[in-house]
Amino acid sequence: MNRYTFIIRLLPGKGQAVAGRLAAKAEAIRGEAAGLGLDNFSLWGVEDLLCGYGEWAGTGEVPGLPSSLTEAVGADGTLLCAPGTMRLMYHDIGIVREDKSLIRHRVFVTRLKPGCEEEYKRRHDALIAARGDAVSEGPDSNFTIWFGGGYIFGYCEKVKAFDREMTEAERASTVEWETRQLEIMDWLTDDVDWITGQKHEAIRRVV
């Protein structure tokens, strides 16, 4: 299964208007995406970015954007990262649940600091090596992280059956990891506000 990711940058102040047009065309966008051979298609927004995700079983040329999506964005945005151009930085696919009622989404966006692309990749390659790239039941499922245009875009399906409070050891490990990651990136979404005390937007599903 190929992952299909892209990023659109909106003009300042145009997010609300574009979101309204996307909501009105959401059914058409999803239908067109399916017609292009894209499964599990979704579009996520934070600040002036729209980040798209889908899954594509085809071969050959990667499908372009659904025309109904580009029509909804119109002149209020530009394609920053086209489908098929973003770099895979991390993966933990696990066991993908076809029944999406069994999962909740964790989608996040960060901005890498200049010159930090390879260091980000190195740190995440070490995580894969540490687990031996083994297939796990959860809690992470269908988890990939992508880079393009200076931004990190992460898509993960968290298996609800594994939901629980972090242990003190897990909490300490998370704080240590995320604090070190702040050396090389800045958050756009609110994932680590509980650590930093900063205020960022929550990711929002647009389609």
C-alpha cells in the first residue's frame, strides 16, 4: 500500500473561507478521491496549511489532487508539496484496522529548523531499529511521518482498545524525547503544549 500525502499553503486570512467551501464539497471530494483509487482519504488543517492523506494501491504515476478540492481552494492557496514528492521519515504500520470506529486519529504538524532534516530522520531511524521494525497490535497503527517544504506531517491511527493513562516512566520518557525534539523543530499543532506551556491550534479535520 502506497501512502499519498500533500500540503497546500493558504493565503493569510483565507482559512475560514476555504474551510467553508471544502465542507460544502466534502462529499464530492471524497467521491472523486475514491474514483482516483484513493482509500482512507482525509484532509487536515492547522494555521495556514492543509495536509492531505490517502492510501493508494496502484502503480505508475501518482494520482493528482481531486479537482473538486483544487476548485474549493481556488486562488486562496498554492500546492506546497505535490502527491508523491514528500519524504517518508518514519513508519510504524502495525496492524491496520479497516474498521475506523476502532481507532482515533493523531495527526500533527511541525516545522523543522533549517538544516535539521537529516537529524530528524536519524533519530526516527533509531526508533525503528530499537523495535526491530516488528509488527505490533498497537497502540500505534498505520503511523507514518512525512517531510516536505520545511514541514513535518504525521498521520497515525491510535487503537482505542489500548487507551490508558501513561505510567510515570512513560511520561518521563515522553517529556525527555519531546524536549530534545524541540532542538530541531517547532510545533504548529498542540501535541506538546502540556510540556512546554505554549498554546497552539488543535489539528482539525476538514474533509
